[in-house]
Amino acid sequence: MSCSPFDLRDYLFGELAETDRRQVDQHVRSCSHCHEDLERLRLTHSTLLVLRDEEVPQRIGFVSDQVFEPSPVRRAWRAFWGSTARLAFASAAMLSVALVTFAFFRPAAAVPAPASDTAKIEQQVSARVATAVEKAVAESEARQARKTAELLAAAEQRFDKQRAADMENVAQSISVLQKRYNVREIQLARLEEPK
């Protein structure tokens, strides 16, 4: 922070009134610290002007990404068990294989089930399927609720950080305005002093 009564960035970008600009000019000539700050600002400004505009990357790759990446087997395992559709398909395929196997290797002397037992079995199967579907839906909704809660928490953290940054900016602006006010008060006091 410079000891200049005005912000050196305003001076550099030509946003000060002519009288204020002259005052900062005189101060910078006499204060080596402010002169160095102004030179650093000029160097930074000229460096930024030289850089060409580039599109912001969608994702920044880090060197350590490979370290935390799970193995291909573990990724495949998570992808399989993490997907309800894949799990349902695998369950249906296993049930189909079991039914086909049972149909080929069942005992020859099996007595066909009466029609009333078939209806009862179908009802039990339907109830089990309905229970399994309700359980899968409840688990999916619970996962979605957790993800939503995590996203909300992350958004609240970003909001809090932005709010803190905004408060810091406001505090700096108030400080600059206070300095300007003090300088004007000093100038008015000097003008009102009897000569």
C-alpha cells in the first residue's frame, strides 16, 4: 500500500482530476516507495497489454490427476454398481440364464403346478419386483438428495467467499475515499489559514 493520498492505479489509468494528478506527480517524485510501486504497476500493466487473449480452458489439468485416478478395474466396478440401469440389466440377464438352465435341467418327473399356484407365484413375483423397484428408486433418490446437498454446500461456500471478497473491496474503497476526504480537508484548512 502506498502512502500517496490517492490510489496509484487511478493515477496510472488517468482517472484522477488534473489537480489531483499534479499532487500525485509531486508526491511520486519525492517518495521512493510510491515511485517503486508506480513503476511496478506500469510494468504489470504493460506486460498484461502484451499478452494475447486466450480462451479460458474448460478444465485445468493438474500433474497430480493420475495419482488420484482409480484403476481401470475399480472404475469399471464403480460404473457397473453405480448405474441402476446396468444393475437391472445384469439382474435380468442372470434371471434369464437361471430360468433357461432350470428349464433344461429340471427333473423329468416334475408335476406341473396347478393354475391357482401359478397365479399365486405370479403375484409373489410381482410383489417382489415391486419391492425391488421401490428400493432402487429410494436409493436413487437418496443419492440424488446427497448430491444436491453437496452442490448447495459448495454454492454457499462460493457465495461466502465472494461476499468476503466484496466486503474487502468495499473496505478498500472506503479507505481510499477517506484518504481523499482527509486530503481535501487538509487543503481546505490550508486555504482558510490566515496568511
